[in-house]
Amino acid sequence: MAVTDYVQTPDWWHGEVIPAQLFTPANGSTPSVPRRTASPFYVLNVFNPSDGAQFGDPGLNFGADEDGFVNPFRHRMAFVLMDRYLKFHTFSVKFDATALSAIVGSAFAQSLSDLNNLVLSARPAHTYVFTTPTTSFRDEIMVTEQPISFDRRIGSRVFGPDEVIFTDAPPTFGEGIWNFGDYFRYELFTAVVAFPLIGTPVTLPDAPIAPRHRRLVRVFVAGNVAGVALVENVDYTVDYANCTVTRLTVWSATTVSVTFRQLNVGNTINAPASVGDMPLLFNGVDPALITAAFNPSAAGWDGVIEPPTAPRDIGMVERALIVSPHP
């Protein structure tokens, strides 16, 4: 944990975002995140500026910077507020939740709200604290997708793609889960799973029936340690390829609810696509249909069919193509 203020570190607040709670809403809303970011970089002082400055902003002057000097550039509103007022009554606290968990011997919830509550309860009344976790936070969203193409199209979209003549290495599919002709769909499950032993991997249920196979995308284990939520890579680890979860610490209960999303992968050779499956596309066509044959009668980019002996543009893949699964 690191604590500092403007006396110890004069520029600690550069790039910080002033919390919306410190602003009185105007017309029902507070300034946007870019306007609340105390960037040390200058912006051009013109009408309709890039930082969205508005009449009445601190430090906004016609033809001058925030100090009144004739200057075509100025600092943002948030920088002026922090430099002139807020830095004297604010300080910074940075946490490493993973390291803290290792020290105290139990999980520490990686929640910005929890970090704020911890520090706000002990701070001097006339100050405001900027808490920043140094470990990563991840949010997951769901979107409705059309068939996904991990590609850049080669040639004309009107008259069809150029032929792939050769590659200097076979196409490579990331992490060993993709093959030519693969189809996939997302699946979401919640199951009650027992983790009786520390350090022993437990395979999650709901695996697809062979020859289809799966790979985990996201896992949430709804257990706790003394009332504090479990943290991945602190209280448990996930093997996303083998679809296992390994308990690392002493949990309040060893049989818990696990919610997980997985890819259910099949192939046109032995598991034809079914409802909900999306094809894995390669250069705009199904990988199972790719050939390296040259078709001399194919139309060029302009739609004209040239004689086989005529000079012509041809598509060429210069290096191995890589398709990686979703994280």
C-alpha cells in the first residue's frame, strides 16, 4: 500500500479523475469523465475545444491561459481545480489487493467501494482520498453477435475475394482449440460444486457430448472467506483449457455455487452445426471450404475475366494467420 500527497509527490494527481460526487449537478448531470480528468497536457484554447470546455469553467479565458497570460493553449478545468484548490485537501492511496490478501492470509475483495470505505473511515475529516487498486478489475458484458469473422478480406467484396495462392506457414489457430471447419456457441451454467481438498483441481460439469468440446471463458465462484468474497488467483485458480477450478485457501464452505460461461465447439466433419452455432470464418469464408487452387477464370477486382496468360493481381498471405479465442 502506498500513501502520498502533494507535499511528498507534487504531481501525484496528474491524470487523476475528480469524483463526480465533488460536483453539484448542472441540468441534472455532472461533468463527463474527460472533463473531470486532471490531464497535465495543454489543449488548444479555441471555440468548440477538444476537452469540451464550457463558459464559466475555472481557468477558461478568452485569448489567454488559466493564469491570464496570452497563450493559444491552456489546461483543462479539472487540472485547474486540482492545482488551485483540491490538491491541498486530497491524498492518494494505492492498494495491491493480491499482495494484501497474501499478508493477511485470507481473501480481500477487489472492490473499489470496499477500498474507499476502508480509507474513508480513517481519514481526516477535512480531506478527500483517491483510492486506486493496482490489481486489475474485469467487467463482463453480453452482446448479440452476427457470425464472427476473425479476418481481413482479400480482394473485391463485389466480385469475390482473390484466390490464396500459398502461405509461408500453415494458418495457426490460437491456443490449440480452433480447427478448420469449427462452429461454436456460448453457454452459461450455474452449478453447485464441491471442492473438498486444497490444491486439487475439480472439473466443472456440463461438458458437451463428444465429439464436441469446450473451453471456459469466464468463471465466478460464489464462496467466501469469513464473509469476504473469493478472488480468482488468490482463493482459487481456473484452468480455462481443461475446465477445472482449484481451491487455494480455506473457504467458509467447500460446496459452493459456480457460474461459468463456456465455448461449445463442434466441427463440420463430425458434429454438424446446430441451432445457435456460429461459424468461425477465415478470410471471409468458412475455413472448411478454403482451397489453395488458382482459378484462372475468376474475375479480377474490376470484374473483368483476364486470359490465363495475362498479368494479374493475385491474393497472397505473407505470414501465418492467427485466430485467438475470446478471453
